[in-house]
Amino acid sequence: MAIMGVPGRWLRNKKDGTIYNYNHILCKNPGVEEVSEEIAFPEKHIPEAQVGREPKVDLSTAEEVVEKAKPKAKKGTGQTVSAKGGRKR
């Protein structure tokens, strides 16, 4: 049988932060505290317009900027690698 809670009231475990429905039996436990819905579920109460920061890098997608930012290909490292393996007979 599920324990039904009181709508709009929430309990939070002080040790691990688990949220429970408000219950008169659970609220007697010293390890839990009553919290508001804003604290229990912050994702539901995000402000409509949040202030953003100015970007520190150029975010434009103009062709000349993109071409300028591409790394230049290196022709080689100057080292040769031999793919031959094994012993000579």
C-alpha cells in the first residue's frame, strides 16, 4: 500500500537529499526536513529570461572566418616508418 502525501508539501532527507511526499509519520524523523516545492524541484521553477554572458570566441559562421580557423595540413613529420616486420631469411 502506497503512502499518500499532502499536495504541495515535501520532505527532504538531510543526509542524501532524497525527496519524499509529506507524511506525518516521516516528518517526525529528525533526519528529514520540510522543503518548499521550489527547493524540491528546481527544474520546474526556472526563470523565464536568464541573463547570458558575452562569448569570448568568435561564433560567426562566415566562410572566410571558417577557412581562416581551419588548421593547416602538415606535409610530414620528417620521420620514416617501416611497415616491414619479421626476420630476414
